[in-house]
Amino acid sequence: MAGISDLPFRSLNRRFGCEFAFVEMINARSLGYRGRKTQQMLSCAEKDRPLGIQLLAGENKWLARALDIVEEYDFDLLDFNAACPARKVIRRGEGAGLLKEPRKLYSLLKLMVNASSRPVSVKLRTGWDEHSLNCADAARYAEDAGVSAVFIHGRTKEQGYGGSVDYGAIAGVKRAVSVPVIASGDVLSPESAVKMFRETGCDGILVARGALGNPWIFRRIYRRLSGGREEKWPSTDEICSVMKEHFDACVDFYGEKNGVVIFRKFFAWYTKGMRHVRALREKACHVRSREEMYLLIAGILAPENER
């Protein structure tokens, strides 16, 4: 959720039932230089708890420096990313690239466990590709290193975010380790959340893309899992109200110029599936001021749009 799970996004989703959240993925090298933007990504608020910090690293020296710095921040869990499939990340020997080097992954995790005053977890994928599904072995290495939990996305590095989730591989990780296993991948609805629990036996689920323009997903999943009455999809009025709340939070946090630009992508996600908004979505890509964005959000209500 790089570029997405900032403080405004997390704060909004907390209000709708998100109980645990992570800051955006932090590059250990960037954190080591104490860059302003990187430190801004670590911003949190009193109600933004419990909170996890996820680090991306491929070298012990940069990870060690980053660990010294994050100890200055108030958080509850330290996560290590061995799942990111981005090409530039893989080229540096980070993210999902570490699935090819389980001993190196063990070394980095052992360093984190020994240096951190908080519990440590790891985020994995099922493997590099369909011919190297080594997530169970990687999870065992992680458990041996001392991690307190394993997050597992049910796709390979080569799949990226396409193709089908491998529920069997996630179930294999659950059988392989004794620490809690939190499953990820295509949790986009209450039905998919139920399927994830049923097919994998996981201890918890991770909602990522399912929350894009849809903070209601957390409340709907809880109701479904608890056997409660299914919640109706929010009205267009409610969607617009939440959009405005999210947009105002972005502007307050980043300033008008940057806040408007950052919110553009969220406008597209909130209006996904609505009718008669194509022209508004195109205009949103070029909005530069708070008033312009207000007008576009108000314009959604001009003809009644439905998902």
C-alpha cells in the first residue's frame, strides 16, 4: 500500500472498523538518511493504534541503522517486507527477491528480532514463481529467527497482483509454523473474507486493495463474520460525504497543493462502478485546488449515480 496507507487514509478506515494498520512501506536506506518525506510517512495520531511499521531492506547495515531510528517512534509491531514484487525493489535484492535467498532472509529477521523492543513479523509471498513455491520453508526460517507472526500474500512474485490466490499454499504455511498466520490476497468483500478463513485456516486476514475507496469493507466483514445482518451498500450521499472528509484530511496533512494531487487517485477509487461519472473522473486527474475538488465531488450527485 505504498503511497496509500498514510495517516489520513488510516484514520478514516479506523472509524469504519479497521482495528490494526500499517504505515506505508519504509525503505531502510531512506530512513537511515532521515529524509523528511520518509519521516513524514511515520506520522501517527493518538487513535491510530495499534500500528505497525513495515521495513524494506536487503543489507544488514541499513537495516540496523533503520532499527535504531524506528525505536524513537511509538508503534506496536515491526514488520519486514519480503513480498514486494516491484522491479526496482527486486533489483536491489529486497522484497520478494529474498524468497530466493532464505538464509539471507533469516539473517535479516534475526537482526530485527534481536534489535527490536517490539514484536517482529514478516510479509511473504507463496514463492518466486509457480515452480518455486517455497513459502512454507521461508515461514519456518522466519519462525526460527524469532518472528511473532507471518503475513502471507497468496500469490507468487511473478503473479504480481494478477491471477488466482493460492489458498492451498497459505494453508501450507499455517500447517508449517506455530506462530499466527495472517492471510492476504483478494480480500475484497465479506464473501472473500469468509472464503479466506475457510480455505486456509488462517488466524487473521489482511485487507489491502479491498479498502481503496471502500472504508465500509471493514464494518461489512465484521458483520458477516459475526452472523449479523448484511449492511447495505452506502448511498451516493454517504460516499460523497466520506470523500469530502478524506479529501479535507489530505489537504490538512499535506497542504492544499500536495493534498489535492494525492487525493486524485482516491477520487477514481471512490467512484468506481458509478454511472455517469466518466467526465468527472477525467477532470479529477487535472484538479489543482480545493474548490475544484469540492465541485467535482458535488458533481457526483448531479445525476443520481449508482454502483
